[in-house]
Amino acid sequence: MNPDQTRTPIVDALNAYLGIVRFHMPGHRGGKGADPVLLSVLGERALAYDVTGVPGMDDLQEPTSCIKEAQALAASLFGADQSYFVVNGTSGAIQTMVLATVDIGDSIIIPRNIHKSILSAIILAGAKPVFLPTTYHPYLGFSLGVEKGALEECLTQNSDGLRSKAILLVTPTYYGTAQDLTDLSELVHLHDKLMLVDEAHGPHFHFHPVLPKPALQCGADAVAQGAHKMLGALTQASLLHVKGQKIDGARIKASFQYLASTSPSYLLLASLDAARKQMAVEGRELLDFAIGLAEDLRKEVNNIPGLYCFGEEITDHPGVDAFDPTKVTITVRELGITGYQAEEYLRKEHGIQVEMSDFYNVLVIVSYGNTPEDVNLLVDALRDLVNAVAEGRVPKKLLKCHESIHQVPYLPEMALIPREAVQSPWERVRIEDSVNRISAEVVTCYPPGIPILYPGEVISQETLDYLEGVKHLAFGISGPEDRTLTALRVVKKT
Ligand SMILES: Cc1ncc(COP(=O)(O)O)c(C=O)c1O
């Protein structure tokens, strides 16, 4: 029998706890001792609900009551065998699943343009990354998905010599392009490996037929989801789902315990409980509304000369089977400005903050929390942006030479696993003196957002030439301690 998804066990337990006289942490004692500034920010109720795992509530590490029930409700709704409530972000969920499935010295197959939490998971696990090529959209300027042939080649090439346990794929992308993982999961399982999925941007896929197929329905063994990103949970609150018998339940529980706080915030846990109930009860209608709003926005944007917003046609591109219409990518390159400039203009001149921008695009996420008025304001602001560029109020900074930055060098050789590289003694050397040294840091230039160096990789002359050539063209350098790229952190010679 399906459990009653209208229940909210954690919220109920909190409500029952409100009358208790507290002689326990946190020090503000349900708000009575809180500084007025904090009280004015959070309000009395939020502070009254700010408890942790005291008797009377539950223990996130060894749940037996309200958390256990709430996690079981989530597992049933998402079609998992076990779901975990994660309070340290989707990063925490990703780290848990990698730590639970990969042994020291094992390799893990990943695309190169992963979120930094996957690198930190690989460092924690002491694993060796093996990189899988992804498709790339040259006009939009971002990476898409993985082709089956490329995965097959990678699995066959690495079938001996390297002990690879798992493949970790990222779908959907930040921009909402998605892959149906059914075939890829079959292939991965045929090779006796695990399919792990970073579905940070797709927890809502379960709740509307127009949205891409969720990874759990495509044969994934474990899936990390950002409930705070695309559902209504509080910031940081995330989910980890496990399905099937391939992953050792005791090991995933142990990994969860290694990484989870022993004092989790019940505000975060209650928000996961409520977000799950909201989706179960009215997810379809709420998402109908959000998708409708997003489609209106997409249509309006595509009517503004100089702007483009991809739709269904993106699925013609290799590495894309479906897309999430609530992610609206507004491509501004025909205006001759960068996405970064557009984002800044919208914030400074119109008080509108988008989700993020890159070289050619601004990314807008439309949720059921938005209104038609929000969309109208954004459309008016975009029209004004186009006029501002035409009138020279926004300078055209998109230079042709920036295109060279997309020609990233060939994969460097990996001499040490990332964990050894970051945990070994290191030194800073001038970039021109770093050739043939082993990088102790990751270096990513934006665009294209694909790491040029991972910790443990040998710095070749080709990589150096690329970095020298593009460091003044990049709009952002992420990873290295010295973001001017004058010096690089390298592993000390022994
Ligand atoms: C694809 C992807 N995975 C994982 C994460 C990590 O999520 P969190 O910030 O919740 O730790 C992010 C964050 O933006 C992300 O975009």
C-alpha cells in the first residue's frame, strides 16, 4: 500500500516539541535568548523550531522515528529503496555516494566538466578519475552530455589495468539539457559497474510528464538531488536516493555518517519533509504553472531581436535527449555583449537577479514561486538591455578573439591521483617555470568552464601555452590560489 504522502512527520514532531522547556542546545533556547537582530531576521517561529537531535526528536545518523518515517516517504515517492536527507548540500550527497562505492585506488569514470563537489568526493575517496568526453555546443558555448559510443570506448579501454567501479554522470546540466540514461545504465551494468548520477538540477523531474525522465527510472544505482535547488526545500537541503542491491547498504549508511553533522538543523530537515509533501500533493499543478510561465518567457524572448532562447531543437544535438523547459537560457551573443554584462545590467538597472551567466548566456530558472508579473518585468528589462546596447550604454565586450578560449588542450597525463597531489607538500612556482611539474590544484577558465588542469596532472608546454594565451581573455579563473595565473601550485619534488 502506498504511504500517506500528505503526512509530514518531522514537521509534526517539531510542532509537538514547541511546549517543551529547554535546557539544551542551541544556546538561544528557542529564540528567547536570541539577539534582537537575529530575531528580526528569522522571526520567533523559525527560532522556536531550531532544534537538533534531542530525545523527543530523532537522530539523523541512526533514525528511528520521525526522520526514518520522512525518509521512507521520500523513498516511496521518488521510487528509491532508501533515501537520505542530506543537510550539507548536494555536495554532501555526492560525496556520500562516491565514498560508499569507490575504494582507495579505484578509478571512477566522469565527464571532465563536473561540479567541484565531485572532485572533492574523489579526493576523499582516494580515487583516480578517468575522463569521458562530452559533446559541446559551440554556439551556446557549453558542454552537453555523453555519447553512448564514447562511454563504451571508455569502458572497454579501461576494462583491464584500471579498477573502475563506477561511472558518475551529470544530468541534467545546469542549463537543463538532459539525457535519458536507460541505455547508458544498461551498458554500465553490463560491464558490472555502478551508475551514479548527479541530478542536482532535476529533483522535480518525477512530478511532471513533460520533464525529462528521472535518473532513478533509467536504472541509476544512486542519485544525488538538490531539493533546495529545484524544489521548495531550504538552502543546503538535499536528497540522496539509492536503488537496487548493487550498492552495499551498510557502506552507504557508514559513508553518510562520516560526512553528516551530528547536529543537523531541523529547519532543513523539516523543509525536506514539506517539500516532499508539496510535490506529492500538488507537484503536477505547480509544475504545470511553472512550465507555462517559462514557455511564455521563452516565446517573448525569442521575439526580441538579438536574443535567442533554445527550445525543443536542442534535442537534435548529440548528448541531449530532453530538456527542462523551466530552465530558460537567454543567449545574448548576437548583441555583441557577454552574458556577464547582461546579468550585471539586469541587476543594477532593473533589480533583477538571474541564476547565473556565462560568456554567451544568462540562465533564468522559472519556478512555481514566480508570477506572470515577474516574467513581464524580465521581458521589459531585456528589451531595455537590447536598446542600451544599441545606444552604446552597454559596451560590446564580446571580442572575436575570445573564441580561441574554447580550443582547450588535449587531456594532460595524470601522474598522481588527486588525493596524493593535494595532500603532498607543494610549492608555488612562476607559471613559466611549471612545465613538466605536477599540478596541486585545479584550474578552470570561464569560458569554457572545463578544467584545464586537475590536481595530479602533469603541466605540459601545450597546457601552459593555452593558459598564457587565454588568461587575459577569460572572464573568470576558478580553482587556483593565484587567479591571475602568475604562479601555479605544484607538488614539491622529493
Ligand atoms: C551539477 C551540480 N552538482 C552539484 C552541486 C552542488 O550542490 P550544493 O551547492 O547543494 O552543494 C551543484 C551546485 O550548484 C551543481 O550545479
